[in-house]
Amino acid sequence: TITMAKMKLSSLTHKVSKNDHDKKVEKVKKFKKMMRDSRPKRDSKGNILKAAEFQTKSKSGEISRIEPNRKWFGNTRVINQAHLQNFISEANTAKKDPYKVILKPGKLPLSLLLDYKKKKVVNILQHESFQDTFGQKSLRKRPKLAFKSFEEIISDSTKRVNNYQETIPEEEKMMPRDMCFKYGQSKRIWSELHKVVDSSDVIFQVLDSRNPEGTRSRYIEKYVREHKPHKHVVLVLNKCDLVPTSVIKQWIYILSREYPTVAFKAGTQRSFGKSSLFQLLRQFSKVFFLLLQKLASC
């Protein structure tokens, strides 16, 4: 009984910690002191009397040295081969899933996800060995050129142009081109489109529900996938009231495999899909906030 009572008393006793208000006041005082000390002291004319902590310039002839430490020469992050294969497989599955986002791009070795097998490997040693290129037994070879003069280049190019024009049928040459195909293809419009893509984090691609594949821009999707992988693309199926519900459901099932897809109907009185669209934007804002926190901690 005595031991039980002692145990109960010991479990009830605990150290009295400071209140949250006192901790906040101390933090504010430390921050104010840090800001006050980090500024240089000046006189009435603005001349610096006492420089800030990292504002002083080194004197001429002074030698600056780096602190000797083993951390500069050791491995920062080490991974096992089995763990690496597991990481590559999981990261590839997460990368293909449009509803997953990697929150630690700075700490994770994402360069290991690149498939180097797809790249062409030029075996130079099979064509020219090392002994024939360097050393005392090296052979001086002329460069292998397809043409010897500019006249041969001009004649070859003219032959290619003539052969290409002969392959084009006469019906296609005489066929009139409709003016509607020229609209929206100017350099100014393409430059404005690229400005919008570069300045935005989330790109909404509005598709017509009656023909989603015809109104879809594969060029922008490929450009974002290859050159801007940190940006997100969302497909919006507009005018969903003009198509049966079963068709919209099937299109959402097909398109959501590649990108997040939302059914939408624009209207001042009876709009549809606005709440789900705003909810998706809120989720992206939380993701970007977490990404900024992770990048700041890296």
C-alpha cells in the first residue's frame, strides 16, 4: 500500500512550466534585441560609427580561413542499393499519380528518377580505339565530311527540295486553306500564352464537354510536364449541362487518370462545380504552403 501511494504521488507531481504568454513575451524581447543589435549605429549625418555584425570589411592583407571540420569532407546522405530501388519505384508511382505531390523536393534525390536507358549511348571506342587516338601510335585521320565544298551542299539541298515537292500531290497544292485555321496562331498570342504559363502555379485547361479531346492542348501539357514539372495542370469540363450525366462521368473517369478533372457549368444564376473548384484551389494552397515550409527548412 505504501508503494502504491508513493507511485500515485510521483505520477501526480510534475514540473511547473512557464505560461505560454511569458514564453511569447521572452521571444518578442529576443527578437527585438536581435533586430536592434543587427543594425549599424550611425551619427546624425548618417555616417556609420559601429558596423553591424557582418558589415565590416576585411582589412587589406588579412587572410581568411575556413574552420577545419570533418563535415566538409564526409558524405551528406548515404542510401543502400535496396532502399534506392524501393525509393525509385515508389517515387515513380507517386509521380504518375495526379493526386499525389512530393513535399520534400530539396531533400529527395529526384535526379535518380531519370531513366538513363532511354538516352542514346554513343560507343566511341568501337569506332575509334584509345590507342589509335592518343599516344605514340595515334593515327592522324581526316574528318569524315559528307561534302567537300559549298557547291555540293547547294546541289544536294536543291535535289532534296525538288524530290519533296514531287511527292506532294497536286490536289493538296491547289487546295484552298480556310482563314479560320490561321486565327490564334500568331507569335503574339503564343508569347502571351507562355507568359501566363510561366507566371502561374496552377493552370486550368478549360475543355468543351461535347468534344474534350478536340479542345485539349497537348502541347501545353507536354511543355509543363517536361520544362515546368513543379506546376500543376487541372482539366475543367465546361458546359457539362449540354451532355448527359453518364457521358460526363465517363469523361471524368478517363481524364482523371492523367490530371485532376472537375465538371463545371459557368452561369450567373445556376452554376455547377464552383464549390469543388474552390475546394481544389484550397488544397493546392495548403500544398504550396507546406512546400514553402519544407524548402525553408532545407
